[in-house]
Amino acid sequence: MSVRQAVTIDEIRRMLVAAPNEQQALFIALLWYTGGRCSEVLSIQPDNIDKGVIIMPNLKQHNKNGKVPYKVVYVPEVVTSRIQAYIEENEITGFLFSGNGLKAWHRGSAWKIVKRIAATADVIKVGRNGKFTPAWPHTARHGNAEYLYAKTKDILFVRDQLGHSNLQNTQVYAVVSSEQRKRLVEEVFAELPT
């Protein structure tokens, strides 16, 4: 059994502080708030953003015509307001995460950026090779899903936010920690005599 590596809310805060510039901080923030895959977040353009809503391609799904469908992801309005301000200040018309506005960052470059920021923020996870390594973009997706489920206990909401077509893919995030289990047992059985 593999353990999903997830960035916690405290770790994402440290990464946001450690980001060397606004563009990289926004990338980290959008990985977390949208729960998007790295390539999905890299594809965001100004016309994909509205108050509290971001429209992103769902890169793991294809419709009958072989085209990539889009998913609607809800984020706090303060996040989209910050993005809109960044777009206006920097006169962005193309991809939000690019060097020149025309071509999005390469996925490999984005991974290096995230890993460098994670290393600076001391956000370390266990990689597939079993060794400790700075967090990578997908750990923000897992963190988002675990955080949303912990706060809402609504697996359908988490599924829709992530863009999963199969609920079984989302159920891995419906985890209860041993601390939560102990607390729940105490609460559930508190009224019973001993």
C-alpha cells in the first residue's frame, strides 16, 4: 500500500512565504486552491478566471470526440481578486504562468520551481523511491483534497473539485487519522456509562 504524500495547510503557507516572486507564489497558491494537476494550472489564462471561479482543462478525461473537457473549480474570491490584480499589473493576455505571455512554463520547469520553493520552506515528503525529497506539485493536489474532505466530509464535493469521473479515485482522500478516530470514539461513546 502506498501512502499519498500531501502538503498540509501549514506547509503551503510556508511555501507561499518562501516563493521568490508573485508569479511563483500565485502558481503555488493555485496548485493548492484548485487542486489542479500541474499541467492544468499551467494552462490557465485570464479569460478562465471569474469571481471565485476558475475554468480549467480536465487533462485526465476526454470526451467522445477526443477533446479535453473543462472543469469548473470554485476558489475563494480573494484568490481570484489577487489573480485579476496580478493580470492587470503585468498586462497578461496569454498564459498566466509564462515568461513572455505566449508560451506556458514547461511542466518540468514548474516542477523544479515548486521543488526549489519546497526545499527553501523545508517541506519534505517521501518520494516514490522511498527517499526524502522536497514536495512536488501533485502533493498540493493531494493536500487540497485531504483538506477539503476534512473540512466538509463531502466526498462528492471533493470529487467535483478535483474533476474525477470515478468516485473510487476520490475515496482515497476520505481518510481519518488515528487522532481523529480516537476523538470520534470519545465523542460517540461519551454518553455511555463505563
